[in-house]
Amino acid sequence: MVDPNNMSEEELALLKEVAKAKGQTLEEALVSLGHVVAVKKEDDVVSFEGTAQEEEVPAFMTTNPLALDPLVPIAEEPQPDELKIEVEADFEPPEPPAVEEDESSETDEDDDDDEGVGSVKQICVQCGWDQDVPTIPAPEHKDKLAFLQAILGHKVFSKKYTMFGGNLRITLRTLTIREIDILYQAAFTAQKEERILTSTDYYEYLNRLRLHLQLTSFSASTASMHIKLPEGLSRATHEGCQFYWDDFLKEEKIFDESKDLIHQVSDYVIDKVLKTEHLQRTITHECSKFNRLVSKLEASVDNPDFWSETEQPS
């Protein structure tokens, strides 16, 4: 008969471990081990006697619970430098593709090096001219002389052009300040009446009126076509001319007092002179060349080599 109260602390701790492992109480664990548990009663003390049976004691009960297991040596882990990963040849990553050369970029760089100009347009800070547009040849000596005489004599500058191998000849002139004012007034009126809606149409309309007023002669060498146009819009806008548009239209008996003079000039040139689209574009191109020549002559005001006294006029 075993009394748990009389057991040592070590035996009691061991018994608790056994009971815990089997999921029993202390008394049930003792009974399962063959011991008799003394039960106390208030009135009678009942004791149970019996023959102890020898049972096989588990191995863990024969060992010292306080004994420590022997230390197991732990293999040292290899250092990062010693790690070696072997990769089979089938799993090796493919080599990176070769870098393709961009022919377009090389071409652009070569073009920039050859031209010596970047992507930014080169605009002249003095006159605003776009330097990407090819320049016209240097003015001839006779053009310089005629331009200088026109400036000194308060006259407009004019120049004759031959086209198509000399088969067509035209004469163009510059305008006076008052004539230019008339052109801008006509363009402003057209814009106000909503006949012009964009800035492109505005300058197209203005340049067309300018061309019709700048053209003074139109003749062909192989045909009987010799058209002589007035040299001035009116006496109020261009003094000193021998022939004006208002007088010319009156002689032709097509002058209209209720209509602006500049619009009558434009209608006459379109109906009698520049009748076709290709002829209009051709003369417009020549007029653009003439205006560029005038701009180049005006820009030569500070050129010390503008006039050469040793050269005789041709």
C-alpha cells in the first residue's frame, strides 16, 4: 500500500510524469503499477492487502530523471565562401542575345556631324530668316545699282525675270507704304466678314493681292501675248507713276465705283492674265524670289562691299 503523501518529491514528480503520459490520475497510475492506494475515511480506516505482483518496470523509470543525455557533436556548417553549387549543363542559363546596332540612330548622328547643326532650327536673330531654307545667290551688280538708284530717287525697285528658257518674261516691282496699307485693310475686312477663318488663309489672301499688284508686265516671245499692267494702284497711294489702275480700268470700261479698287485689280489679273492654276503658282514662286532678293538687298545696308566703284555698270 502506497501513500502519495509519504512519497519523496522526486518519486512524486516521476509519478506525475507517468500519470500525465498515460492520461491518468496519481491514484490510477499507482493502481496500474500494482500498488494499493490508502484511502482515508473519517470513521473507519479500511486497508486493502494483497500480494504484490512483479511487473516489468519501464526503462524510463529505471533511469535517473535528472541525468542529461550525452552531447551530440554538431557538424560545422560551411562558410559562404565554401558553398559550391553544381549546376548541370542542361540547366545553364542561355547567353544574352547580341545587341543589335540601330542603323537609323547612326545615320542620324552622321547627318548631324556632317551638317554641324542640331535638331533645333537655326533662326536668324536679326531678320527671323529660317536658315534651313536655301539662300538665293548674291545680288548681281546691276541689281545693286538699280536698288540704290531706287532708294536715292524715292522710287520703287523693279526687276525683269525670264522663265522657261526665255519664252516668258515678267516684271515685278515693290510697293509703297500706302499700297501695303490698302492690302492689309482688304485682308482685315475679309477676315471680319468671315471670308477668312484661319491664319493660313489670311496670309494666302494677302500674298495673292500683293502678287496681283506687284506684277507690271507679262509677255511671251513666241506668241502674240504682251500685257502691260499699271505701275501704281492710284495717285493717292503712289505718286509719280505714268499709269494707274483706276484709270486703266476706266479705259477698259469695267471700273465699278461701289467696289474696292484692290478687289477690281485682283479680278482683272485673275480673269485676263493668270487664268490657270499652274500659271498662278509659277508666277507666285517668281514673286517670292523677287521679294527675297529685295530682303537681301535691304539686309546689305551695313555691308562695306555693297558698292564697288571700280566696276562699271553693265
